Amino acid sequence: MSGEENGHQAGDAFAALANEHRMGIIETLWNRRSTEPNSQRTPIAFSELFEASELDDKGQFNYHLGKLVGPFLARSEDGYTLTYAGENIARAVQAGSVTDNPEVEDVSVEGRSCPFCGGDGIVMSYRDGIVFFSCTNCEGLAPESPMSPPGAIQAGTIPASALVERDPADLYDDAILWGNHVYMTLLHGFCPACAGAIDESLVLCDDHDASGGICESCGDRFASRVRYECRVCGTVEWGSLWGRLSYMEPVFGFLYNHGVNALRPSVDDLALGRDLREEVVSHDPPTVEYEFVVGTDHFRVHVDADLAVETVEEEMDSEREIDAED
Ligand SMILES: [Zn+2]
Ligand SMILES: [Zn+2]
Ligand SMILES: [Zn+2]
């Protein structure tokens, strides 16, 4: 199928939704929760769907129903169920009351203290799909990025639904896990949006100068980043290289042995990011080295253009002390 044909078909499919009766059918099906294991939704018979609709004319109802069968509805002997695409539409509508109104007031986070200054003046804010937690007493994860509010401790892209009926303090602890979840999907080669195959590449800032904290050219502290692109839906995601490394051996092991579980990091662990050292070895092909530091222990890895990781050096103060005693 060519991209153009694909586009036409998608356009036709969405046109099929531009009708309140059809959206009503999708909603009726969505609200029928599964009562059987191994099925998301219990099928609904034609007669029941017609009953639930606001139409009196069976022929007219059947016409609208027919427009949905295929892309959004599956028909079986027992009736109708939503397809994956149909469920996504229903989900988007259901969450719409939140996502259409992303103006969320800043709230203070009770019972948590800043990992940098120990103060308890933490505030949660939400802008353009990103949740921020900031300290009102210190500069937080200095130096601040132009994107972040002053004193930002952590920031993460997350759907607005995450804020609904959830204590800000819980989100403070757990927002990072949503990011992990998305990142892990990418790392395993799946697109988090559609499960398509991912192409990944190491990208370096050509003009990197972070001596003032943030590089003006790339807006980041680190020159290296990983670009992920889905071969199917074209979604592009960017992630830090050091974040990726922290989930992978051998860095994961080093951190874990120092009390940091990258799969379930605490907010305090984010302070580690401040002690990282990056060295660009070569721009062409892109090659970098990263040094992770916990306390007085250092761990250095080499990353090549294929994102292959190799340990360069492991320096453990604790081991050196043992050696000295010998
Ligand atoms: Zn602080
Ligand atoms: Zn840069
Ligand atoms: Zn995709």
C-alpha cells in the first residue's frame, strides 16, 4: 500500500466518525465492560445497539453501523465489538474532558522534600503535556533548562489523565516510572504508540558548549542523545543517552550495586545526573564516553555509533582501600 493510499484510507475512516450516531455506537460498545476472561469487550447484538441509539429507523441505524464496521467495529455471530482502533477512539473521547483542558493549577506536594536542599516547598505544575516538580527553595537540578520552571527537580512527558484522582505526592514518586515504561518500550525496539519497529541512532550536538550549564545550540547539558523513529507510524522520540545507559548492562549493574535501581529509581537518585561526566570521543562516527559517579566510585563506559556499550574503567574507592590494607 502506498503512503498516499494509506492516507486516503485513514481520511475515509475518520470521516466515518463525523456523526453523533456513530460516536454513540462506539460509546455504547466501550461502556460494555468485558464479563468474560480473554475478551476486552463483550459483543453487543444489533438489536441491543439499536435500542441504545437515538434513531427510530432501523435502516438508517444500519447504514451508520455499516460505516463503522471494518476500521472501528468487528462483526461476529454474537454481535459487535470495537477493534483496536475503535477502542483508541473511545479512549480518546473518554479522556477528552481532561486532555482538552490541560490548564492545571500548580499544587504543592505534601510530605516530600527536595533531594537537593532538603526543603519541603515542592510544587507540581503541568504544561503542554509535561509534568514538572520544582523546589521553591533552591535551583533544583541546576542548571535549569529554558523549558523548565525555576527550581525544577524532575520533569516528564505524561498524559493529563495521570493527574486525575491521584495524589500529587504519589505522582512525584511515580511519574518517572511512566517515562521508564515508554523508554523501555523503545529500548526493546517497539514504538510506544503503535508497536512498530524502531530505528535508533546516536546523535551528537555539533556545536556543544555547556560550560555555562546548558548548551545554547542544543538546549541540553549533554551533547549526546538517542533518536528513535518508528518505521510504521513515523513517531519520533528523543531520549538521553545516559538515561538509556542506566537501564543497560554494565551500567545498570554498577548503579544497582550502589543502591540505585534504574528500573525503580527514587527521586533522590535523580541527583546522580548532576555528577555524570560526558566526553565526546569522535563526531564522525559519533562516539562518546560516560562516567557515572556514585560517592567516590567511578564507572566509565564507551558508546559507539551503533550504541554498543563497553566498560572502559571501573574505579572503586572501596576496593582500593582493601588493596591498601594488603
Ligand atoms: Zn530544593
Ligand atoms: Zn549542544
Ligand atoms: Zn509507531
